[in-house]
Amino acid sequence: MKFPGALSARVAGRRRFVFPPRSAQVLALERPLLFGKYTLLERVSVGGMAEVFRAKPLGAPDPNRYFALKRILPHLAEDEDFIKMFVDEARLTVQLRHPNVVQNYELGKFQSSFYILMEFVAGQDLLALQKLVRRQNTILSVDMACHILHEIARGLDYVHRKTDENGNPLNIIHRDISPQNVLVSWDGQVKVIDFGIAKAASQSTRTQVGVLKGKFGYMSPEQVRGQSIDHRSDIFAMGTLFWELLTNQRLFRGEGQFETLKLIRDPQIESPRVYNPKIPAEVEAIVLRALAGEREERYQWASELADDLAGYLTQLKPPYHRSQLTTWMRSAFAEDYDDEKLKREIYRKVNSADDVRRLFAESYGPGGDDSDAELGEATQIWDVDEAPEEDVDIDAFVANHTVVQAGGLDFADADLWAEAPDTIDETRDDVEARIGEALAAEGTGQTAASPTPQRAGRFEAEATDVTGVANPQRALAAIQSTHTREAPGLQAPPPPAASTGLDAGTRRRIVLAFVSVLLVAGLGSAALYMLLQQPAEVAAPATATLQIQARPAQGVSIWIDGVERAQGAPAILGDLAAGTYAVEVRHPEHEPWISSVELEPGASTELLADLSAEVEVTLSWPALEGVQVFVDGQPVSTRERTEATLALARGRRLLEAIAPGYRPFSRYVGLEVGGDATFALELEPADRLLIAGESADEVMLNGRSYGTPPVVLTDLNPRRIYQLKWGAFESAIGFPEMGLGTLEQDSIGELPVRSEEDFGWLSVSSGEDWWELYLNGVPTGLVTPIEGDGRIPVAAGAYTLSFRRGDRQVDFGIEVLAGEGTGFRRDIRFEP
């Protein structure tokens, strides 16, 4: 029996269950595992502190509903400070419910593992959108960028105004608004995620003085200056993100981290229209106001930014709608979207512990084989410290080992799990009905609760043939409005002064005369006082002392606010006025050490700049013949081992692994100073092609039947041409089709029909360094060199030959001729 849509491989004589192909940057599970009252279906991401899984509650009423389960990595389970930060995040975000904010449902602890259960968003983050358009040398449309920022602003305005059950403001500041922390789903929803370093009045952990939190390129000027921050810091970050979406450029990027901080501290913002002339003046004004260096000159609330964006969007004909973003997402990321549909077909059939046991039995046989050392822990169906005995009641076991500390998922609330309305499939009548209700509510003032006067619609639009009403986007915004109350600290403008009956000139002359009298009287009193008193010494303002230690001590230079103040360490600077300073310690052989410090009058402050600090990193990789592992392009010995513990310098590091017959693994990781990190370098087979669909026609490959789809063709040799027959489709296939990974029933009819004579043979060499090879953007799953007997069959035609590795890509144009060999040789050096 075979799990539909799954792949299989032989290990020690048994078939092992694995999931369909996915990005090499996602570390996949081999099969579902049980964790408390949830089934872990796949690992979505893993970092140095936590890992995130797609999960399902056992026995959930909706088999198509998924959640994201975020779990602390084992090596941080004993770190009390990190546990507090993790708990703070969960307790904070479990209170937030808004269509543009990812919802957290539950904070719990199962055995020794803390976890947060969150809303699962299938789609891409904004960083993926930016990378895609950069690779294509294109740019997002202005309308799309405005719509995305409008949704982000709505979500953050809700967060900024959120109160507790007693009406007290929570004063939540996200502090890390960046492309990685905004998701766009396949159905066009925009959601803010990751409140891991959010600041709120209720938190038990506090930011240390001089510690910068957040990604440098998206900080606000006041954040860099070390000043206290409020929600307007998030508005500046939104402005940065908006500018970058409109221009496809980075706004703040210096030669190093310190240069970047200097650019943000005193921002000189260039108009985005310099890079994208299609940006209207109205949009330019919005983004520049959000990026005002002084927060008093910015939008004071995210709702004001959202209102201005809505005003622009509603004047479009037709107005921009979420369905347009949906269409773009599914087209631009077609392969990823198809993968998601295939995964759902598989995962929807995993709903109970018995399903997990069944998959385990199909993969390894009944009960597994404890004597099989190669399988090891894979013979378990639990991902826990201590699994239950076979005859133990699972519900009782889970209940006895789980502590829910905040929130809690309740099946009785299943109909509320997805509160954001899905407008993609609405009919015209549905849309008009909702818009009509919103306009009626807006007319009665029921949705207005902004602390500033309501803005006049600067870009009012006439009725359109799309919706039949004026301002449909504004109406949709009104439907979803979540303004609740005015937060303290930023008061509304005072009411105009009552009329006195005097004209402005008369009032001004009266005031000046009165001030003159006071001034003369004051000067006379001061002179009399000075005659009667002995002159007092004026005390010099107290200075502060900064002592800096460094490792290494020799060869370092100390920079304060961009000015070099000392050579070597220790350095004692005793002539500094009290205040906040940017400190940078440089060494020619190390990455700069950067910090912000606040000096108190008369006090001495010590800093230790550990430039040579290293992070202990554990890497693991599969036991494959010919496997190679690299860190920052340098090889790691894999001889007779599948794991290595390395001491790596702090900062950004590139992890890679390659093996014959497997797609390369490539991933950048950020290593934190003083922290441990564990990374599994998992490689996916490159010799497989999934035929997806529900056709009754058999899939035939080289005259052999593989049954009706879905089927997975395995052990394919990339150096051969195959004859594929499926229903009415019959053609020879090689590259680029072999690199697609999946052929869908709906699209296979669009493929060209070829014979073996239509193919040529391609060999590629890139010199000493290896690169992953792409043909017209389609991965071959192969790395260079591809030569001699390793040359591959490619359909005749013109191609863009792309060499990708890390975040680098080098493109060349080639032409492959039918029946002939085409060779491409260049020395392409790789520097991470």
C-alpha cells in the first residue's frame, strides 16, 4: 500500500516515507511525528533559536485546517532569559486578533519543550517577492506595493492601539518590521508576523541599555540614537519597507553595519521617483512623510498612513483588489503554489495517531526494526523526550504531560479559527452588499475612532463598473476597521481658540507690550539681586568616562560617533559629555563590533568588545556517497562521519552540501554571539519526477506502466532521454522538463511534443568552483562540472544559462542545436 502522492526510497530493504520535493532551504521531516496533541507534518523553517512546523491537532473537525507550531530548540530549553522572551512573545500575541496579524492560539509546554501554536499562512514573505523581481530585473507595480502597505498599516494600527481587558493600553511596538516578517498568502492576505522582540508595557523582560534590537536596515532614527521609542518607530520602518518595494532598491545600506546606522541616524531620503518614475506624486508624498527623520513630522498613527493609501487606491479604475494580488502570487510562484496543493492532498489524510502509525508501518514495516542501526530514532512515531508505551491511552498521556500557559485551542471555536474574510470567490452581488453595509456604517460614524480629525478624501473616485459604488476600497477598509480607542501620549490637536473680538494685529501688539514690561521688570530685579549677592562659581558640567576592553587588544581602533578616538585597548575616554553614543571597534581581521551606549553624568561605564568571539555550531548531513559539505565556501571534512562541531566566527555564514544524484543544499544562517546552533543539511533526491492528477490513464515511461496518477518516477538518469506517454500526450523528455519536479495533468498538454532527434547535448564547466545549474530559471538539480559522460540532453533552442550559489547568480546566453553537442566553459569564481 502506498500513501497517495508520497515518494518512497529503499533503506535496508524497506520503503521509507518522505514528502514531495520542496525548497532546499526547508529542512523536511521524513514522515509525520506526534508532539503532544498535535501531528507535526513538515518543518517549515529552523533558525538558531526555534523551529517552526506545519501542524495539525489530533482529531480536528476540519482535516484541511493547519497550524504553525513554533518550538524552542533543545539547546535553549535551559536558557531562562530566552524562555522569558519566548513566553513574553506568546502572552503578548495571544491577545491579538486582526486579519492582518498572524494569530497565536496557544502557549504551552509539552514535557520539556515550550511551544507556541499559531495561524499557518501558506504563501511567501515579502523578501521572497523582492528576490523574485530582482532576479527577473522587474519591479512590483505601484498599486500592488500600496495595497500591501495599506494592509500592513491596518494590522499595525490595531496592534499599536491594543488595550488589555481593563482598557489600559498595552503600548505594543513591533520593532522588527522587515520583509521577512510580512507574509503574503496564496489567497492574497497580507499578515505581520514575529513579535519575538516586540516591546510592550506588560513584558517581564526588558531591553538592556545600549542594546539595539531589530534588523539594522529597518530601524528608526530614534532607535539608532538610543532614545526611547514609541509606535512611530514602526511607522518609519513601514516607510523604509514601502520605499524598497516601490524602487526594488535598499534604502539604508552602508559599507558596514556602522555606516548603515549612521545613514539611519541622520536620514537623507532620496525620492523614490528617482528609481521608479512611474510613482505618482501622491504616493511619493506618502512614503516621504512616513520616512520623516523626526517622529513629530511623521504620520502619528498607522491609521493615517492607511487612510492616505486607501485614498490613492480608491481612485484607481478599477480599484485594486485582493484578488489581483492572489492572481499575481499564484502565477509568479507557480511551482511553489503547485507544491502547496500537492502537500494538502497528502496532509489532509493525516488526522489521528493511527494515521501516523499506519504511515510508519508503510515506511518501515510493522513495529520497525530496532536492530537496524541505520534507522535509529526513525523507528519512533513521537518527537518527545519520553514516548508512551504502546498500551497507554494517548489522550491521557498528552494531558498528563502538557501545560497550557496562555490561550488554548478549543475545537468548539473551529468556525472562528480563520476570521479574515475570503473575498476571492465572492460574487458581484456579495461584494456590493458588503460595500453597501460599510458605507452605511461609515455614514453613521460607527467606524470612525481615529484620534485625529477625519481626513477628507483627497482622491475621491467616481462609481466604477467593477463594483457599482464610489470608493470601494475605502468601504472595504471600513468593513475591516479595528480602531478601538485613543492611546495616550499623542493627543489630538486642541480645539480652536474661542474668538476674542480682536483682530490678529491688535492682539499681537498687546502681547508684545506686555512682554516688554515683564522684561524690563525682570532685568531690574536681576541687577538688584547681583549687587546684593557675592558672585557664585559656575560648576562645570560633569563628564562621563567610557572604558573599552577589546579582544584582541592589539590592532584595534576605537570610534565614537564616527570619529576615531583611540588605538589599542584598553582605552579610557574620560572627557565625554553625558548622552548616547555609537561605539565601533575595528580590527583588520575581524568584523566590526558595534554597539550603542548611554553615559550618565559623573559615571564610568565599561564595555567589552569581543571581536574574536566564536559560536559553537553542530552540522549534520546524510550518509551519502560522495557528499561534500561547505561553510562559507570552505570544505568541511566528511570522511567517515555525518556530523561535525565547528567553532565559527559570529555573523552571517553560508552552509552548503552537495552529493551526486541530489539537489544541492544552500542556506545562509546568522550566528549569534555566545549561542549554540544546530543545523541539519538535508539533501533531496534529484532523480524524481512527480506526475500529478486524477486521470484514469496510465503513465507509461519507456513502454513500462507505472499505474494511474499520482505516481512518482524514480531513479531517473539525468543523462538519458525518456519516452513519456500519458493519455493523449506522448513525447520524448529531457531538460528542461526533467528539472520541473512535477508535471500536472492540467498543464502537460501545453508541453511541446518532441522526438529524440529534437535534443542536443550540453556540457558545462565553471572552473575550480562548483555552481548549481539552471536553464531558463528551471533547476536542473545538478552542479558543475557537467562534462564527458555526464553531459545532459537539452531540447534544441535558446536558453539563459544561470549559475547560482549562495545569494549570487551569473547568467549567460547559449543556443543548443538538435543532434549536436554544445559546450560552455568559463572560470567563474565564487566568493560568499
